[in-house]
Amino acid sequence: EALRELSGRLEEMPAEEGFPAYLPTRLAEFYERGGMVTTLEGKKGSVTIIGAVSPPGGDFSEPVTQHTKRFIRCFWALDRDLANARHYPAISWNDSYSEYADDLMAFWDGIDSSWKKFRARAMDILKKERRLAEIVRLIGPDALPDEQRLILMTAELLKIGFLQQSSFDTVDMYCIPARQTMILECILTFHESAEKAIHGGTPLPKIAAMPLRNRLMRLKSSIPNERVEEGRGVLLEIRQAFAELGAGLGLGAAAGFDAAADRTVTK
């Protein structure tokens, strides 16, 4: 509003929505200040710019937001619905993005070589859940097949057990990269094991009633950064629980549990 007001007082030619025509140029000049630098004493470092844009009414189509997104490679969209639901950080996983994933691959490969696969799988599940949410609002979740209801259940695990973080929890307030990948791997291993079980004939209510599901929800608060290795035990618990579930229903071999090998433990 101030930018438009000043531009009008200076009698400058207005462009889209009354903003001055030089808006994109000024924004580009600002963000171009970020990057790698060599100081006067020869040391190397970097300048990171984090800009906060607050469009009126949360309208991301207005010019300042649109031009800002042209010059940046990472965008965190704050979601009012998440904030109202007390889901913090209230960053929308549907609208946010980062183009730095490939640049950071070498770093994350040093933490876990499967990081890229985990990230892609988790994002795919959340995207599918978004599409299914429209159907659920119309006909309810009970009308969906078990495979799609599993998507909804895993998405809930990702939202609450991985993406949500509490600054009041002494264990959850800080999370190192190794712990992030451990939690994500446990949730995705649960999802893959549940998929095999469903294909083998196990009904979803049996899977949803497993105590393991609540354990995954609380995993972020039960394993601190100093004991990340305990995640290996959780992976074994997941595989063992599904093996017992399949054996109890007489479906162990059909569900493919006998071929499941723990990647983390055997490496």
C-alpha cells in the first residue's frame, strides 16, 4: 500500500493493480544481493535473504508475491487453516516448494543415501491425499477402497508425526537431519508394509488398530537426537508387527513379509 501511495504521489505511471512499473526491477536488485561472497580479508561466506511477503487477504496472485516468486528458488506458504488448527509450523506442504533439492543432494546423501527417494514418496502421498480430500468431503472416507484409505492414514502420520513440531517439547523442539530421515523412513516403511498387507487380503481396520500406529505418532517425542540409532529397532518392530499380523490371518507369505529386509539394519 505504501509503495502504491508513494508512486502515486510522485505521479509515476502505474502498472498492474496500481503498483509502479519498476516493481520487478527493484525486487530483483534486492534479492540479487544474496549469494556466495568473499570478504575483504579473503574469507568466504554467504548472504542468505529471507523475505516475508504478506499479501492482502492471503492472495498469492497479487503482483508483489508473483514477482517475488520469480526471483527466488524457495517458497514457504503460511496456511491460515493450519494455524487455526494449531498445526505448527503452519507451512502449507501443498503450496510450498524448494528448487534447492538437487543442490543439497550431496549433503543429504551423507546423512542417508535414500533421502531423495523418501522425500519424493512422502510428497507423492501428500499430493494424493489432497486429491482424495475432495472426494472424502462429498461421500466420506468409508466409501473409498482400502488402498486409498491407507493414503489418508499415512498422510495423517506424515502431518502429525513428521511435519508438525512443538517448541514446548524438549525432545521435539530441535531435530537433526539424521533424526528427520529416521522418522520419515519409519513412517514410509509402515506405509509400504501396510500396502503389502492390504494386497495380501488384510483389511485396513486391522492395520489401523495396531498399537504401532500410535507409536509412530509419538516417535518424534520419544527418540531424542542423541539416540537416533534406536530408529533401527523401530523399523524391526514394524516388520515384525506386520509379519505377526499376516501370520495371524494366514496371509504372511501372500503379503510378502518373508522377503522384507531391513535396509538400515543390514547396511
